[in-house]
Amino acid sequence: MKQSIGWVSVLVRDYDEAIAFYTRSLCFQVVEDRAMGPDRRWVTLAPPGSIESGILLAKAKNEAEARSIGCQAGGRVFLFLHTDDFARDHRAMTARGVRFLESAREESYGTVAVFEDLYGNKWDLLMLRNLGHPPSR
């Protein structure tokens, strides 16, 4: 049996502002952007080279969801953007205005730095030492 994570839902205020951030600042590609009724769209984005996973932009539909925008993981790192060249991507993202919350650091599992998306969700930019293998616990 083979399974994989497909799309991870990210709550957003506005589809177009989120698309602009993820495509301009992180160089994600729009995989699909389809109307699903009034004020509702199916919008999926993926990082360059990704074939099995990405994010689904979910526009908050009520006040409770709107309060969760930017804090879906309770203030912890929510998403992990893997890279094959940390220095290249860190430099490019910084030049495009991505806000890193810390300097790059070396861990037993690889090179990592935490950054924020436009809503305040925390992400790890991460280059694993052994790509494809999770950190040992």
C-alpha cells in the first residue's frame, strides 16, 4: 500500500491576496483555481517541483474560522517547506521580503529556519540531511 499527504488546508482572509503571497514570495505554482459557487473557490498551490502535496487555500467562512487565521497550529510551526538547497532558497526568500523569525541553524536532521507567511503561520524552511527520511526521535 502507498499513501501520501495530498493537500493541507490553510485558512485565509482572501484568495487573491494569499495567491499573490505564495506565488510571489515563495514561488509556489497555482495548481488549480476553480469557482465553487458564490464567494467560494477551490484553490490549490504547490512548491516548485512538488508532485504529491501542496496547500489548499480555504477562505474563512465565519468569525470562528477567521479567528484561527494565522494560528492553526497554536503558535507552533505549522508547515515544513523542504528544499534541496537551503542557502539558495533562504537568500531568495529573504530578498522577496519573507520574514524569518530566526537565523538559520544546524540540527541533527538538517538545516532549518522558521519563517512566517502573510497571516503569521509559522513554517520551517528545511533541508534534511537525508532527504526523504524524517528526523529520528
